[in-house]
Amino acid sequence: MAQSTPAANAVHALSKAISFHQPHFPALAEDEKLENIHRAFLNFYLLLRGGRLYDAHHPRRLATLEAAYDALHKVAARDKLEVRVERDGLVVPRLGAAHLPDARGEMQALAGMLRQAGIRRLSFTQKLGIEELNIFAELIKVSLMTPEPGPAKIPGGAARAWRDEWWRAHFAEQRLEGMLVNTQVDRKVDTLLTSLIAALVAYGGNSPQANPEKPIQLPGIEDLNATLTLLARITLPLEPARGLSPEEAARAIHDAMEAASHDTVRLLLSAILQYSPEEGELPQAYILRLSENLILEYLEAEFAAGSVSATEILPIINRFGEVLAGAGNFSGTPARQNNSSVAADSSLASKWEADGYRQQLAARFWLELPPREKSAVLRAPEVWCVPVVAIRETLRHLADAGADAPRREARHIVLNYARRMEHEDSFSRRTVAAGLNELCSIIESLWPNQLPEDLSRGALKALEFERNAKTAASLAAFIDSLSG
């Protein structure tokens, strides 16, 4: 009888999980429940925003506090209200995997504010009191103004650990029990994902390091390439279009792990433990989210260290996208199906092959970047490479602050961005010309009486020398909007 090994047991368990895995589709939320939750977070956003405009005892601040408490308590009184804070908005797991409706951008603005404060997950419980909510709102404001220690930004996971400890310490000091920050309870993880994690542990999680005394370092670009490649390869056999039996899929995953180095398996396992699956999250959705987080964490750390410039963000994302798309392609992999009747790529590869998807991830990077680092780029010549959605969000926050200094900062950013209409690179000019048209309404709000001559004069000069038809059309439209 063959001897059982952890690796063999992992393959057997993984095969069984694949065989019995049934996708779970959350039930649609009732309209009234969704409306109540949306209203609760909208009032919470207005409370946080009001805290930046009024002192703690201002009548308007107290009114928004009472409205926010009433709305949140109405939802949380029956059951804990849990929300996942993502770059694009808020996800309430008990309602499904979709973001909360956000027609006017309040939920995305709230998500950005919470993430800047180091909050990735937020729960309100039945114990929530109005005074606790007041203290919590003040703590968020303090957190937004509290820089991380040290001469430079703490990279990646260390920054998250520092923020988590900051929140734990302040919650203990204030004895807050009505909410939870970055804590998840009662999680039910998909059985297939659980088996994948067990297989990773069996094949590399417990292997010894080559030099245990060597200091832990953030993975370099080659390490991340290898980790993303392994991620794409171990998920490829799970695609229904592959047509593999559960045993064949488990064996293909085993082969992919054995082909990778132990260090690569450990890096992927570490990433999974850091960005753990959400309750009810389907494997393919989790894999996509994990790949995004791995790339964004690398870029945040390298950008903070000065190793990656603003203009390199999108090219590096494109490079990683090619790695994921290539490793997740069915071509050249053993398959039993008729290749003419199935897609050539896995769902992960198809997603990463799309230029629009990569550009969206670049926009998330800039939206998530800390205000001081973002401001430095927006004041620099490289401002043209910042997606206009991130520029617009920054300008809106500065304009809404209600003080003279933030509005002056916003005007300076607009004028600096407009000066790139004379950039020597045609792509940069086209990007800026299109971006200025999207910023017209904010520009008008920043100069409600009279627009600066530099803006219109610069646009006319750029149009005079522009030879690209699309760029010239955008410039002409911008000039027309200024004169209107």
C-alpha cells in the first residue's frame, strides 16, 4: 500500500472539493433593505464630511450625527451591519458581491475616506450608541491627519499592520463596542478555496527557508512575476471550459505547484493569508481580487520608496497583466475538449488582457494613494499621467473643504495640468486635452467669477500648433466651454 503524504492528501482533498463544488449565488436583497443600508452609509458619509467643515458642537454637525445614528441603528439593531471597503466603493456581503448603488459618487468618496484612514472592513453591531458613533467619527478624522511613523511611508503589509494596531489601541482606550474595524467574524469560506489553501500549505507552506537569519524583504518584480504566474496556473484547471475531471484538475494544480519554487509557493500562501477570501466569495472572483491586491501592494511600496515613477505605473500594470494573461491561457496546456468550441483563455486571463481593465486598476492606484504623495505628483510635470478620475476626485475634495488654502491648491493643480497641453509627447497632449474637458464643471466652480487668462491663452496657443486631429478637437471643445 502506498504511503500517504501531506501532498497526496492535499491532492485528494482538492479533487473532492472540485467534484462537489457548487457555485453559490447570493439571493437578491429586498429593495427596502438595500435602500435602508444605502441611506445609513450616506448619512455616515455626511457625518464624516461635516466633521471636516464644522466643530464637534456645531448644530449642523450634531444634526448629521443624530441622522447617521438613527439610520445605522435602524439597520444594525436586528443584525450586525458589515461592509467591505473596496477601492471602487462599498460591498455589504449579506447583500451579495456587488457595490452599493452610487449614482452620485458618495459611496466611492466614503470608501476613499475610510481606506485613507486604514479601514478595510467596518461593522456596526447592536451595541452601537450615539456617543460611540461620535467618538468613532472623530477618530477617523484624527487617523486621516496622523502620518505613519518614520522618515518614509511604511510599505505594504507593515503599513496595514501599523494602522490595525492604531485602531485596536484607540478602540481599547475609548472602550468602543458598537463597531468593529478590520475584523471579520462568522466567515464561511468556499470549500474549494479552503482546499486550495491546504494544498499550498502541503506543497510549500512548511518548507524551510534557505537562510532563516536573513531579514524579511518585500518581493521584487521577478518574485511577483513568479507568484502571479503560479496564481494563474493553479486556477486554470478549475475553468469549466477546460473540461477536466476533478482528479485531472487536482493533478494539474499539483503539477503547477511542484514546478514552482518553494519561495514562490510561500509568497502566494502569505498573500492568501493576508487577503483572505470573503464570506461566500466565489473562487474566480477571489483570484481576480487577489491578483489586483498583489500588484497594487507592490506598486504602493515601490512608489513610496521612489523606485517607481508616476509615469511607470501603467506600464508596470500592463507588464503584470501580460504575465497573468499568458499564464492563464489555455494554449499549450493539456486539454481534452474541442479547442474550436471553447474560449482560448481562462476568465482571469480574459480580464487581464483587456486594456480598459488595466487602466481601471491604474486609476484605483491613484485614487488610493495617500493625499501628500498624490499632491506631490499633481504639482509636478508628470501630472498628465494621473487618470482624470483621480484628479477630479482630488479637486472635488479640495473644493468642498470650504477654506481658501485648499481651493488655492485645487486651482494650482488645474493650471499645472493645463500647462501639459504643450507637452512634447503627442499622447500626453491628447490625454490632457481630453481630461480638461472632463474637468470643466469643477474648473468653473473654482473660478466662479472669471477664469484665468493663462487657461484660455494656453489652450489657444496649444490649438494653434497641434497637428493631431483628435487632440485639436478636444482643445477646441475645451476652448468653446470656456467661452460659454
